[in-house]
Amino acid sequence: MTSLLVIIVLVLLAVALWQLTKIFDLTQVGSSSDSSQVANDKDNNIQGYLMFGFLAFLYIFTIYGLLAWGDMPLHTPASAHGGQVDNLMNITWVLIFIVQAITQVLLYYFAFKYKGKKDQKALYFADNNKLEALWSIIPAVVLAGLILYGLYAWTNIMFVDEDEDTIVVEVYAQQFKWTARIAGEDNVLGKANVRYIEGVNTLGVDLSDKNAEDDIVVSELHIPKGKKIHFKFRSQDVLHSAYFPHFRAQMNCVPGMVTEFAFTPIYTTSEYRELPYMVEKVAHINELRAKKSVELIAKGESGLDPYTFDYLLLCNKICGASHYNMQMKIVVDTPEDYKKWLADQTTLVAQVKASLEKPAEETPGEAKENDTVAAPEVAMK
Ligand SMILES: [Cu+2]
């Protein structure tokens, strides 16, 4: 409401200012000053220098932006292919930076140099084949190089050999949470369909499928370091986008189809926490949280817990009201720790059996998951 009032006040102020200038113009009628609407040399000069002023603003703001926010982009990639993605990104940035630096100077310099002058007429210049060839061929060659390198990197990253030794994991998206299904010992996911969703079987896994017997469903995903993880994505309701920022991976989750992506994590969670940049970042966040805690405690509220870094899977497609909070923790373990963790997990089949044996007393964790199963009805329509 307040912002609406502010906008109305600003619009009214602008209208008032516009009316005032009109009145001012009317008072000038008949005076000796130049009242024609045609720009004179003085106007053109001012415009010419304003062009340079704007150029200076662009450069100063660019330099300020680099200094103030230059450390904000994602740092060390945590996947084997991450370096390639970053490389492509950096090359693109550098190219854009050089081209923009040169073209902006030329644009504003020529606007200044050929500003209007009294009695000077613009030259009619039909075309110049050499110049046109130059400004068509150079960008075409540079862009072709960039696209070819991009395609090469993309196919490199996306190619998963069927015979390759991977761990198959399904990532299931729904408003507003992620669930993961590990393919188990056979490394093949059991079939699934939204029609099979019932009780603890929130992913609609076909329990009669042999391949589903060892499937493990988890809400916090563990993966081992140094092993290629073959992700298969499904969505229950709307378009979601599985975004693993630290692993430089992102894939759309589309209702009615399976999309894929594979990456190899190269740092365990605890190794990534020890990276100097992360230590510094976490220290900074905790400094801010400590300050905020003092304020909160003074108000009689409870303070904030210190932050520790964890890999996250985020949703990167605006999929509804709680999209901002759609995330899943990912833990990268050493292969030994991963084995231990996996051994502690119960298969989906066992979970379903247990829930059928005691239907009356649902465990609190499962009850929560069941609540969200109301959504499939919407998805099936
Ligand atoms: Cu989403």
C-alpha cells in the first residue's frame, strides 16, 4: 500500500514538473531568447558532452560493480566437468567485456564528433561493402567459435555411456520438495507412474516391478566422491528445474517425461567446507548472524544458529508460492562413508510393508510426507 502511494506521489510530481516547464516556456514567448524547437549549436554541444557523461557513467558503474560484487559469482566448482562450464562462462564474459568496451567508446565518440552544427548537412552514405563485410564476418567467426566450443563442452558433459560405471539416482520434483530414489544394488530404477502413488510410496513406484525391489527413497541425498552419478529427473505436477549450483548442473524436470544429467563430485562436503574461500565466506555469514542474534535476543526472541555449509539442490524454475524454499541437502561422502550410509537405509518395499503392517500408527516423518500427496490429483487432470 505504501509503495502504491509513493508511486502515485512520484507520478503526480512528474506531471506537476511537466506542467511547470510548459508554463515557463509560455512566459518566454516574445522574449529575445531562441524559442524555436530546432536545436541550435549550444544545444548540440550540451548533448554531445552529455553523451560522454553517459559513457563515463557506464564505465564507472562497471568498475564499481566489479569491485563491489565481483566476488559474488560461484567459486570453485565441485564437479569434474565444472571447470569446463566456468571456462566457457569466463571466455564469454571476457569477450562481451572487450566488445562492449570498444563499441561503447566508438558509439559515444561518433555521436559527439558528428553532433549537429549550423548549416552543416548530413552526408548521404549509401553503403560500403568492405565495412559491412568486416562487421558481419568478425562477429560471425567469433560467435561460431564460441558456439562450437560450447557444443563441444555440452556434449562432453552430457554424454553418458550406457556401459559406464555410474550410480543411477532419480530426482523427483513436486510442489514444493525434492525426493531422491537410489536405484539400489541392481542399479536399475523400478518403473514408476503417478497412478501408483499411495501412502508412503510418494513417488508412485511400481512395487510389482523386480527392479524396484532394492530402490531406496530418501529426502536427503548422499553421493560418493569420485563416482559418476547418473541423475534421472521426473516431476509430479509442474515444470521444475533441478539446480545444483556447486556442481554446475541444471536440468528441467518435466511432468510426463524423464530428463537426465550426470556429474562426478570431486570434493566431499567436509573437503569443500575446508576450502579457504568457503571458510572465509562462512565466517562472514556467521559474523552477520551473530550481530543479528544480539538484536533478536535484546527483543526477547531466540538467536540464530551458526551456519555450516552444505551442498544444495535448488529449484530454479518459479513453480509456485513456496518455490523459494524448494531445496534438498546433498552430502558428498567418501566412498567408505557412502557405503556405510547406504547400508543404513531401508528399501522402499520394506517401508511400504512396515506401513501396511501398522496402518494405525504412522510415524511422524511419514505422516508429513503423505500430506503432500494431495497434489497428484491436480497433476493427473
Ligand atoms: Cu520447483
